[in-house]
Amino acid sequence: MAEPARKRKRRRRSKAARPQGQTATAGSGGSVELLDAAVTDKKGHKRSKKARHRRGLQGRPLASNGKAHITERPGDQRGAETAAASQSTQGSRPENLRAPFVTAGEPPTPLYAALDLGTNNCRLLVAQPTRPGQFRVVDAFSRIVRLGEGLGASGRLSDDAMERSVEALKICAAKLNARSIRRRRLIATEAARSAANGETFLKRVAEETGLELEIIDRETEARLAVSGCSSLVDRETRSVVLFDIGGGSSEIAIIRIGDNRSSRLANHITHWTSLPVGVVTLSERHGGEHVTPQSFEEMVREVEGMLARFDSPPVEALANGASGNGFHLIGTSGTVTTLAGVHLDLPRYDRRKVDGLWLSDDEVSAMQSRLLSWNFEARAANPCIGPDRADLVLAGCAILEAIRRRWPSTRMRVADRGLREGLLTDMMADDGAWRRARPRRHRSFNGGTANQEGSKAHDGNKAHEGNKV
């Protein structure tokens, strides 16, 4: 009788040593490992419930459509929380697909999508809300389409430009259809807004891609640019002149912040304007390939004439004191990100080093003079400019120079972000995505403090990344 008893004892120990459940987790390199969900000790016995509580709850991946969601370990995180997504011109590489660690029983984190079809670029971001005011990018796309090419002369979108844009939008449509998106907003800006055949083009887009784009007005564009840059305004800042130099228009917003700062920076806009000029239209009028100091000054004066009609507070009122420390510029455009990349002498464009960078007035002047001294070939060879923007960058510098002359400031902050980030922030806030978040022990990936987290920068972006025009 002793022998059967020993066998039964061995069987009981063997059964106790086996895991009671397993969780799929992606390790480095994308390989999938199985991790025990039930904790056992060396003898094969389960630990007490009290012991499990001391070490914290095991994070469980989010589920989507009844399928297990594969998440990466925190140790595999490469890159920090960033304020804007990283994209490549030839499409998008896989973005950070990690989901926040949540406790069992919580619903899947919803996805939001924002698409911006501008005069020069077509951009898409798909993201999920995380901590209040922040979100994680799960997919992104950016491609130069030059929708506004030739628009200034003809007043119409050309066939080639529309074809390039439709092909890029088909990629965006495929990305959106592959995911369950809670809310999305797809916008078109100056090129579609000012072209005589803009509405006709958007009907074609709807027929061929299934995407319904809305043409936003200039005031909405200015507010979205401000919303996307909220986290770059320091708490001690009292006044900001924020500008977005686009391909066909340039938006400028005067922001004055009192003691009661709103959670939405756009609520503090006191004055705004939209100039009917951008890097594409200005370079086509004055020539972007061969720019001399004289032609550069002509571009600056043209923009200064437009700014002269903008009724805004004098710079002395914005400076808030003799030192002027309460006032600065924020630039969100390819012009300022290019200047920052050249200033840092980057071997390839890296938005993690550019976004949020401070440049002094002297540094901006030095970079503009340096670019003006280069010929077209030298600009095209620079890894932070590239051939696609070599004919546009000096037109952008001319617009920037006119802004700096109107609002002299000792410093300027660089923002590699724009309308898509503003769209996402507004949708999540309107939807109460952050208010519904319950307090919990959140296992997050540490990094910066901008309003996106966890997006990985692509290695081959060069000059064609982020909020560039």
C-alpha cells in the first residue's frame, strides 16, 4: 500500500508545480515568451494572496476584439516620452504598439486618429490616451505630396499633385481600416481651402479612399497649432507668440496667460492671424533654388507688409518686465526644426533632440546666415534639409525673419509637432478620455513630460520627419 501512496504524492506535487495560467509577452526582437500568471515557490506551492499583494498586481495586456494584445516589457523600451510622433517620408515604420499596463477587468484603451493634408505634406497619427494630457502613438505616417504645387499661379490643384495626394491617402485609409478607431478627425488646410477645385478634389478622395476630409478655416488651424504645443509653455511664461509656418499659409497666435491658467492653452489666445503665404507659395514667387541676400530681403519685406496689417499688442506689453523673461517665441514648422538640426550639426534628423530645444536670438541669426551662404546643392546635401526641402527652407527663414523683427525675443523654443497633435489633444479632452482614467498603480515607461509618450524615433528620418513642411 505504501508504493501507491508515494505515486499519488508525486502526482500531486507535479500538478502543483505546473503553471495555472500564462500570459503572452513580447520580448526583445519581437519574440513571444510565455510568463506564468500563477506564482509558485521552489516546492511548487502557490504563494499566499498576501504575498502576491506585496509585490503588486501582475500587469495584464489589453485585449482587442477578443484577442490577446501583445505588449513589450518595460526593459525593452527604447526612447522616452516625446511630444510628437516620428514618421518617415516613404510611409511609416512600425510604431510603438505598447499599451499601458492596467488591471484586469478594465476596458481596452480607445484609439484616436488625426490626419492633416497640408499644402506640402500628408500626415497621420493614431494614438491612445495614457496619463492626463498625454498619449502614446501607436502608428504614424508622413509623406511629402506638394498638393499646393503651382497653386499660386493657376489657382487650381494640378493633376499630378492630386494624384500624389490620393496615393498617400490610400495608405492612410488602409492604416485606419486596420484598427478599431473610437474617434478620428481628418482635415485639409490651405491648398484645399484656396483652390478653385478643392471641393471637387475632396469628393474624389472620398470616392477612391473612403476618407471624408473637412476643410478647416484659418482660425481653427491657429487654435489647433496652439493646442499641439501646450506642454512647451513653461509655467512661469506669461506671454507667447506661437507661429506655424506652413506650405501655403502661416498662422500666428498671441497667447497671454494670467494667474488662472486653463488646461487648454488655446483658451488664452488673445489675437491671431493667418498670412496667405507659406514656404511653397513664397519660394515659387521668388525662386527657392537660387536665393541671394537681395532676394531673401525681398521675401522678408513681403511678409513684413502682411504683418503690418495685423493689430496685436506691442512687444513691450508682452515682455512683462525689463528682462522680458515672461515672453518668448514658439515655432512649430519645418523651418525652425531644420534650423535646430543644423544648429546641433546632427548627422541625421532626430526629433528627440530637436523638439523642445531652446535657441537664442543670436543662434537663430547665425543659422539663417549659414543657410543663406549655402547654394542649392549644399542645402540638399545637408542631412537635416535634404533635396525635397532645399528649395523651401530659405523661404521659411524669410517668414521667420519677418516674425522675429515684429516680435523681437531673446529666445525661441522649437516644436516638432503641429495640427495632428492638436487634433488628438482636443478629441481626447472633449471625449473625457483622461477624466475617466481611474487612479491605479500605473506601470509606465519613464521619459519626458510632453503630451505624447512612448513613440519611437525612426532611424532613417533625416529631414523628413515630424512637423516639417
